[in-house]
Amino acid sequence: MTSMIYKNRITIDPKIMVGKPVVAGTRIPVDLVLGKLARNVDVDALLRDYPRLTREDIQAVLQYAHDILKGEEVYPTA
């Protein structure tokens, strides 16, 4: 999946969840999905708990997080 595809699936709108990135067409925040995946919640359970979420949405969340982090600049202080 390329970043162009996730841009259709991840939206940022100040009127929705105070501008937090969410899965498009939902109020499911990107950080909620990432947090559940980080806690090793099974993808099938995640899809059951959030029926509007799709596997493609989860992949878009991961790609979005990757793209945000790969652009992060780190400056050593020591």
C-alpha cells in the first residue's frame, strides 16, 4: 500500500475528534487502532469490535504511522 492510498482512508478534520487522525468515514482514531495492535489485540477481534473498520483501514493506519515516523528527525544531544 502506498501513502497515496492511505490518504483516502485517514482523514484529519478539526470538526471530527478535535482534529485527531481518524479512519475516514468513522470516528475511530488512528491512535486507538495502533494502541490495540500494540497490545497484541487480534485483528479479527478488532474488526468484530469495530464493524466499520476493514483490514485495508488497519493497513492504512500502519502505513500512516510509518510515514509519520520515517519523516521524524532525531538530533543527538550527547
